[in-house]
Amino acid sequence: WLFNLPAERVEVVVHPQSTIHSMVSYNDGSVLAQLGNPDMRTPIAYALGWPERLVSGVAPLDLFATARLDFERPDMARFPCLQLAYDAHTRGGYATIALNAANEVAVKAFLGREIGFTAIPLLVKDVMQQASVGTPMNLDDILIQDEESRARSVSWIKNKKIH
């Protein structure tokens, strides 16, 4: 998944300023960080223009105005979907497809005021637990799991109505 790293080698760091977008630790002890203003136009421009760099319209990062960089370990009780992402990564295969599909349906339902914010991880967990066991062998397997997970998510919303 992420550079074929096992879940225990992927560490999430909470960075409240959202200035550092990614970091990679090397075996010599150094860390390479990608910094920028907290604006989604930058990664969108990168994704659209790769391997070239597009002008995103985001102001350059002013390091002198960036007074501090704080880091915290994530509180899994506060971020239950992060724990679900780790669980899906560890389980692999169909669980990651179910997680993605259920999350997309849940967030859309939340934005449409069909469910409350705290229902998102409940829905995702339930749908993820129902995912097929094993690894998809082809695109059709992926699309079938995605479709089934989305249908389960919609059904969950209709039956639970948790706000």
C-alpha cells in the first residue's frame, strides 16, 4: 500500500498548524519534510501536473511568519477513523476497499445532514467488518466490493438514522 510498508511502520503525527504535509525518516536519522501553506490547491496542482509543477495560486510559505511547529501523537479515541484506517491496512485486501467506500458514503450523508458526525466511524466500522476476506484478484473484484460496501452503507444510514 504505502511503499509496501507494514502498518506498524506508518506513523501518523498530529500537526495542528498543518504546515508540514508529509515527512519521511531515513535510516541515517534524518527526516525530510514537505512544508507549505495549509491550502489544498497545492496538492491538487501537484496531482494534476505531475511530473511537472503547476502554479497553484497559493502564496509561498513565509518561514518567518511560521512561528512554531507543534506535534502530537494521535488520540485514537478522538480520531476513531484513524484507528479504522490502521485496522484496514493491517487486514489488507477487501477491508481497505470497504473502508474507502463506506467513508465516502458516510461523509456525503453527514454533509447532507442525514447522519451525525459521530456516526461516521460507526458506519465505517460496521461496513468494514462485513467486507470479504482475502485479496481482490482483478479490477472486477475491487469494483464489486466497492459497490457492495456502498450499498451496505446506504442501508446502514436508512436503518440506523444516528445523529
